[in-house]
Amino acid sequence: MRRLSKSFTVWALSALKSDGWRPL
């Protein structure tokens, strides 16, 4: 589950850098 958490964090940071919060 920790792996999923890390993936989610990376995705969240990417989304914020891209153009704000964007759901999958």
C-alpha cells in the first residue's frame, strides 16, 4: 500500500505542476 501512496503523491505533484488538481 505504501507503493500506491508514493504513486499517488507523484501523480498529485504532477497534476499540480500541470494545471491544478485534475482527477484521473
